Amino acid sequence: MKILVLNAGSSSQKSCLYDLGDTLPDTPPKPIWEASIDWTHHDGFAEIKVKPQHGKILEEEISATSRPEIIAHMLETLWSGEAPVLDSPSEVDIIGHRVVHGGEAYRQSTIVNTEVKEAIAKLAIFAPVHNPANLEGIEAAEQLFGNTLQVAVFDTAFHAQLSPDAYTYAIPTKYTEQGIRRYGFHGISHQYCRDRAAQILNRKVEDLRLITCHLGNGCSLAAIKNGQSIDTTMGFTPLEGLVMGSRSGSIDAGILIHLLRQPDMDVEKLNRILNRESGLLGVSGISADLRPILEAIAEGNQQAQLAFDVYVHSLRSHIGSMLASLGGLDALVFTAGVGENAPSVREAACAGFEFLGLKLDLVENDRRLMDVDIATPDSLVRVLVIHTQEDWEIARECWHLK
């Protein structure tokens, strides 16, 4: 069975093709084809990179005109060009798409039809940057692959079982009835890490109390009990919760009212400040990327140190709130760009939870290995570093719907 995965974002598009046998493997296999598009690196152009399992890597830059046409051009390299992996598009059995927002209606992965596409478009009011891009991928695939089965895998679905007390904001009910509630995001990553953690620990998913920390440019936590997300940090939008690369995370809502009263402020400017100019970038004045901030700290930059400290304080505080929701903890999981590659963040975060009997092995923490337990043997809480594989999780969802 050949499963094509499309993971569309506002500024990039990642795709891969899996060739699976009669049974679903326990660990992610290597895709037989991978490709990406970057619309941001060179203004007015799209950079395409295609990596077949065997053969030469293709890199090209083309004029960034119609996004669906560029996506189609990338996908056509599956059966054309210097290193095709298919004879024709008819060899693809299922196409899986990451869709950021599924609202209240879509609580699990769903086969795409006209109704689902209309819902994705309608839900763009909640995810105006991502849902339209996700829909572009679906429509581009339709043009190339005809009636091939397509599946929408919603980033919000993993958090769909949140209880009303966890998803309801303390605002007048009429606004809740308009769909203003906590949805949570990064669900595909949190779900993958839940299952991988159970594999590593040789435990049943249902028996574990987990806090999964997805720490990338965007950051979120999930409290997982009995296999389900019972609490999460992102809310109505991905802006809530942890301090992130360029997002502020949760702040006093009164600050927003205060800023909107300033004569030079409007809604669009405030949106840009909170989403693109805050977080690590806003405090450090250096970057939304943690790596140059750590370099600046090593050179004695106090503002960079403050950015790191604010980031860690937010992370510890939110881990504490997840801990209260769970009533205990079996494993703390770190994943995504920062979670997988920043030992200093993991060490600082864990230092706040020694009272739980959590003991981090500092040597193992610095080894930068993936899918490993970095707690000491006598630690009462396991600490895992897991390489998140959202594309494989999307493929697994497709498999189960075949």
C-alpha cells in the first residue's frame, strides 16, 4: 500500500510517500520519496527540494505564482523527472493531509468529501493562515490523483475529548456558543509521542500518565491520561500557553486592552506583535531561534539570559498545571526542534520537579540521542526524548481508514 502524506503550512509544504506491506510496522519506515517547498526564503520564488529513496536529489527554484500549481509540480516528480518512484499517479492508494483546525465537529480523522472541504474552508475563520493552505493541498491532489481516497487528519482532534471544565473559557455563554473555546493544537505530534512513549517504556498507553512537551517555534504541552488528552496549553488559537519562538504565549488580557487604547495601535498591528514579534524574539531582541540566544548567553548577553529564563519559567509553570490535572506523572516527554535538541532546556525544566523524585541523568541528557530515556535508573519519573514524526502518524491514521 502506498500512502502519500501532504503537510501544508502557510510558508512551506512537506510531502512524503510510504510504501507499506500487508501489516503496519511498529516503528516508522523510511519514506521512498520526500519533498518540500519553501515560499519564504527567496521573495517571489518557490524553492523545491525532492529526495527520492534512490537517485539524485532535485533542487530547483521557480516563480511563485499559483501555489496549487507549484504543489502539483512538486507532486508530479513522483512519476516524472530524473528519479521517479512511481510509474503513474494511479499507484497511490491513499493521500493523507494535515489539517490544522477541525472545530468541534471533526473529532477524528475523516475521509475527504465535498462536505469536509466546505467545513475546512469555513473553519478558516479560526485558522486563517493554515486551513486555506491545507485545502490547497487537498485540491491540488484532486487534480492530479482524481478519485484517490483522501483523508483529513486534524491537529485539533487529539484534544477533542477535553472535558467542558477544561475547554470552557469564563466568558459569557453566548460567546462559547459561537465556538470560542479551547481546541488545542499539535495533536498529531502529541498522539505520536504518546504511542512512542508507551513503546519505549514497554507499558500500555492506557496505564500511563504523560506530559508531552512539543517545543519548537510553536510550543504546547498535553496532559495525557488513560490514553486521552485531558488538558493542553494552546487554546482557541495557538497563541495561548507557553512562551514560544515569536509568540507571547499567555499574558494578562488587560495588556491587550491597554495596548489597543494606544493611538498608534490597531488589531492587525497587535496581532503581528503577539504572534511574530514576541516570545524569545521579543525579549532577547536577537532571534526566535533558541540557538543564537544560547550563543549570546555564552558571550554574557543579559537580555538573552532573561529570554531563556522567561521561557523556562513559563515551561515549568505550565508543566506544573498539567501535573495537577493528571494527579501524578509517569513520564515527561520532550519533542520537536527545541525539545529534541536543547539539553539546557530539558535540564532547566526538570530541575523544577526534583520533589517528584525526578532525577535527570546529565550525561545521557547531553548525548543528543533520540527515542531514549534520559532519567537515572532510580528516578521515579521517566524522562524521554522522542523524535516526533507527524508524517508517519498521518500515514497511520490513513492506514486505519483504508
